[in-house]
Amino acid sequence: MSALLEVHNIHTYIGQFHILQGVSVTVPEGSITALLGRNGAGKTTTLKSIMGLTPPQKGKIVFAGKEIQGLRPYEIASLGIGYVPEHRAIFTNLTVEENLRIAERRKGDLKRKADFIFSLFPDLKRLYKLPAGNLSGGQQQMLAIARALVPDNRLLLIDEPSEGLAPLLVRELMSAIRQLSSEVTILLVDQNFQMTSSLATHYSLIDDGRLVCSGLMSDLLKEPETIRRYLGAVV
């Protein structure tokens, strides 16, 4: 697989705090790549650095062969990167339809993508005219992901999609993300290691703002001590 996204040794500051201290991530095209680490390790900051929301002061970010560090967030998005932020950030006073329509990059994007979106998330078709604030937490998460599917994105950055969801909804979400990966490359952040390890083919593990290791998920699963030490999980 060729790399769609390459993050090379980025250093990102938030105020006076040096959050990322040499993080590197490679996302092969057509893969689900998991960005792993404990709370506070720098995962969300890595996604925001890719999107230009917290621009790195050092290092290089290459998407589809083009360096994108230093570009504005809207310029990065226009290249084909969708961002599903932690806590969803949907507009609760707008309807499901309106939440999806405002994500259009070109007129008619929603119409072109509607069948695919509703095949992944049938609830959204049924709830299309309802205010998004009336949706359950799981339905709101589905809407947040669906919104990133409206324009023609090659890469999705998905941050903590299973947070706060019941186990049944997590399984439904896993199924949708797995189906989605046949159409778009995914960089996934989630504290649910059981979920991410069953979905992802590749991983990068960071700790305290530094890269620890990266590679195939199948190889990481053979290293239970590494998983326990850096993720507090048991396999």
C-alpha cells in the first residue's frame, strides 16, 4: 500500500506547552490506521495538527504527495480530508438534513452521496427532518460521521467515535466504519482498544507526545506487555 498521509516528526505547541515532541504517523491508502495512546498522550492534538487547527511549528505533513503544513484548515479540508471531532460538534438546532447540507463542498454533494450515507446509517433517513438535538447519542455520532461523507473526501480523521455509547451502539458503529473503509481511508482515534484493534490494519502508538512504535496491528497484538504498559489494556 502506498501512503496517503505521512506525518513526519511534528512538534506542536499549545501556548507554552510542548504537546507533540516528534510524532510521526503513516496512513496507507485504503487502510484503517489506529492512532493509539492513553488520555493526554497527544492523539487529538495530532489530528488537529493535521487539519491545521493547531499547526505544528516543526516537521512535515504530506497528504497525497503534497505538503500541507502551514495551510489553513479550510484549504486542508478542500484537498479531501474530513474531520469528525471528539464530542461530535453537530448543530443541535438544525435538522439532520440541514446538518448534512451545510457540509456540501459543491452544490449537489448531498444528493450524490445520500444513498451511500443512508445505507450506512438508516436511522438518519428516518430522522431526516428532525432537529439533531432530538437524536440519541449514537445517532448524533452517526450524523457527525455522515457529515464528513457528504463532500468527496479521500481521508477521514475520526476522534473518539465510541465515547459514551452503549455496547450495542458501539458494535453498530464498528460495522459502519468497517463498511466505510471500502470507500475512504481512515485515521481512527478511540480509547476502546478492543474496537480499534478489531478494525485497524495499521497503528501508531504515542505516549506523552512522542512516537513509541508503529506498524501492523497484527504484530502489536503479539506484544501484550506493550499494550498493557502504554494502553492499560489486556489482550
